[in-house]
Amino acid sequence: MVEEAVKGGVEYLGTAALAPTGTGKVTSVETRSGEIAQAGVFVFACGPWLPKVFPDLLGHRIFPTRQEVFFFGVPAGDTRFKPPALPTWINLGDDEAYGMPDLENRGLKVAIDRHGPPFDPDTGRRVATAEGLEEARRYVGHLFPAMKDAPVVESRVCQYENTSNGDFLIDRHPAFENVWLVGGGSGHGFKHGPALGEYVARIIEGGALEPRFALRTKKEFEHRSVY
């Protein structure tokens, strides 16, 4: 993706940007390595790092949590757990689990969707726990009995960048007329990336802002209403 962006004329700097200071119109921002980036509009789409970049504004409005994902090996030749036989699925009941079929022989994906413990994206441990695996395996055995003893072929730890209600945050920074905050993916940011990019470009050019994405709708306590 970065390579394609660069081919399209984007200047890519492999460093972190610091938050702007002061108020009004921002003409440049400094990076952590001391470089200066100038622009007419600045978009901070920093994922779970947003509350770190803007701690006073977002430190109590975005809640990064630790989420574990597991992939279980599907027996060779068994097509029951591959598309089109098995779709992507989600259970919004007590288990709050979701999963995907075996795509490209990667394995049956299973994850618990309820919010995990608070997570620091810089220092958090990214190794799945035995407790997380036990819960995922128990759920797999219940939903897919034929997979109850399947081997784990991959596990990973990622993070949700939750807002109070689970909906996106896309709004202008209240102190800067040309700084936009884009985040609050709440577990859905990457797959919505292309559509969000088009939307953000449109509102920067004067398009209407969706009210439910506004900063004022993001409270300092979690009450998930969007999944």
C-alpha cells in the first residue's frame, strides 16, 4: 500500500508525527526525528496511538484493548470449512465471537469480539495467552465439533481502538481549523479503509460531516452500541 501511494505522488516519511501546538491554522508539524512536514491540511489517522498523540483530548475518549485471534488448521481435503460452504459469521450473544472460513489455506479464524483488557500499542505483550486459546478452542468445539482437536496454525494479538459507542471518530480538531482526527475503528478500521479514505477526502474538500462521527458523540465511558 505504501509503495502504491508513493507511486501516486505521496511523500512517505518513516517516522511519527508530533501533535501540533497552539491554536488556529497549522502550517507544519514536526516529526519525532526532527523533520518538518508542511501542508494545507493535516489528518491524524493514528489508530490506537491517537490517545497518545492527543492525550488531553482523546486520552479518555478512545480505549485501546487487547484482542487475541486464532487460526485452526483444517484437515486436508475437507471443504466444509472453506467458502462457499462456510461464510463469515458472528455471534452477538454471550460469547461475542466471530470467525471466517479457511481462506487461502490459512486456517479457520476464530476470535472473541468482546473488548479485552486495556492495551498499550507500544509496550503491550503480543503473544496469545493460554486462557485465550482455551476459550477459543472451547467455542470452536461447540460450534464446529469436527474441529475440536484441530491444531492452532497461527495466533496473534492485535488491538481494538474503541470509542465510547463503537462508532468512528471523524471530525475537525476543536483547536485547529485544518487538523482532522480520524480513528475509532473499534475493530473495523482496516476493512473500511478505502471507503473512509474517500469520505475523509470529501469532507476535507467541503462535504457534509456525518453527525454520528463527531467528537461530541464520543464520551468518557464505554457503552458499545455499534458492532
